[in-house]
Amino acid sequence: MKYYLKQGIFPFVYLLFMSVIAFGIITINGLLWLKILLAILNVGFYSFIIAFTSFKDGQEAMKVLYANDLERMQIIRTGENRPLKIHEEYKPWKGFVFGFTSCTPLLILLLLHTVFYLSTGVTGFGVAAGIIYLMAFVFFRLDVSLSAEEAAIAPVPWYAYYGAILALPIIVLVTGIAYILGAKKIKRQRAMIEERQRSIYGDRN
């Protein structure tokens, strides 16, 4: 569990930086087309950074899997108990889990938002979700009829905060797909090396 939490920290922390930029986008007075464009670019830049990191994670995880396979073969041959990095080795679903982990605060906050709003009318947890995941929630705050000051502090309908859930598919898909692509690159490299060795030394089996 600690491993998955650790892997989900970077997407979450970087999300906070993107939320600061998103807040700046909200406070632009008028120019809806510009605000939409900047919001899309903000998501794109975040996705690029996260994809790059997750791609590298996928590469490293596949290398760990190959190393573990060698260790497993040694264990079978010798019966020796050798340490394996099970958590770090590649599994196709792990990248999606890393992304989902960084979205667990969002799901918790929205759940609390629902419970507290229905019972007390308080929307504080929804506000927190909107602020933290403003990179995605910004698309529901692009109201050009408000001044810069009003856009930043204007009240939001309680149901609008669920728009922050848009962050979930963005983060999960970007991390998961990039993780798989990173692993596939290592697979291709390994296959090329094996093919080159076969062309030089022939099939020894």
C-alpha cells in the first residue's frame, strides 16, 4: 500500500501547481475563448509532465520484472531463497492504480461534500475538492459575465463541485497509458537484442 501511495504523490503534488495556474485563468476578465484555450493548455501541460514520469516508471518496472524473472529462474535451479522486488515489477494495471491513488482525496472530499450538504447544507468539502483539483474544475468556472474579483470568489451551486470529477479520468488514463507504453518500449528493446543475438549466434535451443 505504501508503494502505491508513494507513486501517487507526484501526480497529486504537481496537480496543486496546475491548480494555481487554473486560478489565474479564472481571474481573467472576459475573453472566454482565451480562458478555454489556457485551461486546455494547462491540462495538456500537466498531462505531458505526468505522462513523461509515468513512462519512465513503466520502463523501470519492466526492467525490474526481467530482473525478477532471472532471480526466479535461479531460485528454481538452486532452491535458494532470493529477494524479489515484487511491488516494483511491471503489471499493466499498476499505472492506472497510481493515477487513481492521486485522485482518492477527490473522491473522499466529494463523498463528504454529499453527506454534509445533505445533512447540514455545508459545502466546505466541495470547495476543497474544487480548489485542489481546480485544473479540471476550472472548466466549470469560466463565466465571462463576472469580473476578475467576482470570478474568484463567486458562490458555486452545490452540485457544480462534482465537475471536479473530470480530473479522475484525465489523471488515471494519462498515468496508466503512459506506464504501459514505457514498458512496451523496454519490451521492444529486449526483443531487438534477442533477435540480434539469434542472427549472430543462431538459435541455441
